Amino acid sequence: MATLHHNFSGASGAVTKELLAPGDGIKANSISIANIQGTNDCDVDLWIEKTTTGKFYFFKGLTIPTDVSFIYDLKFDNSVSEFGLYIKLTPSTSTVLVDVIIS
């Protein structure tokens, strides 16, 4: 079963994570990304990826200020075992404190 709620905390430097694996069977309509760090911005990359064709970005280098949530209309269906959904978080300091909710 796919995890639709993710917490990133205490990581040092950039963090890359698979949010949805290919074939998880999720029809995502939106993604909420909340920077809860409190004092520093966080840059976010969000993309789908297929091993044979590469990455396709929804956005790259999006800066989310401290204590701000960003909601993106996603419209992504990964019920076929082709594309996974990935995120990269790059904090302006060494600590990532971000919550991600896929709905």
C-alpha cells in the first residue's frame, strides 16, 4: 500500500524520495507541501520518472518559504507500472522539516 503522508525531518542537506512507486495504483489529484521548518526556505523539485524514458518535471527549484504550504493540482495516475512520483527537497540550511500529503 502506498504511503500518502510523508514527514521529512532532521535530514542533513538535500533529500530525494520516491513518493509513489510505479504501479502503486494511486490516482492523485493534488499534493500539499508544507515547509514547517520555522526559519528557512526550502527548494522543491517534483517529477515523475520512468526508467526507460527519464524524468518529467512538474516543477523544479520551487522555493517554499518558511511556514508556508504549497498545493499543486497534480492529476497523476500511476496504476500502470510505468511512472513513479519523486520529490527532492533542498533546504537553505542543513535541516529539512517538510510535510507532504498526496490526495
